Amino acid sequence: MRTPRLEKFVAAAQECLSKLILFGERSLRRALQQYVAHYHEERNHQGEQNRLLFPLPNRGASGENGIVRCKERLGGLLKYYEREAA
């Protein structure tokens, strides 16, 4: 039985993959790895009070100082923002 959270993840992954041209299993695996990393480490989740699920400890800077930069995955298909260390 699928859970609503899993169904959301699968639907979002399908939408992302539908915009890519994949050349075999290797490119599919790489795209899925990139998507999963983005989903868990870089994407805010509304159901979790707009927080990251598994933030990396050394990523970004704390506080209000530092320039905010746009980072990309999958050729710009997935974007996220990160504050540089001041």
C-alpha cells in the first residue's frame, strides 16, 4: 500500500524525469540520484514547516550575512538557493 508522501515523491520524480532525455539505464540512475539528493538535502518541505529534511552540516552559512547564490542540478531543471559563508 502506498503512502501519500511516497505518492507525492513518485509524482514529482516522474514530472522531473519527463523533462529529460535519457540514454539508457546509467543516465536514468544518475538522474534519479541527483533528484533524490535534491529532494532530501536541498528542497524545503511544506509538511515539515518549510525545512530541509536532511540538511548537510557544512552547507551554507548561519545568520543573515553572506550572499545568496542560486545552485542547480540536472542542467538547471532543479534549482535551490544557498547562502555563502560571510
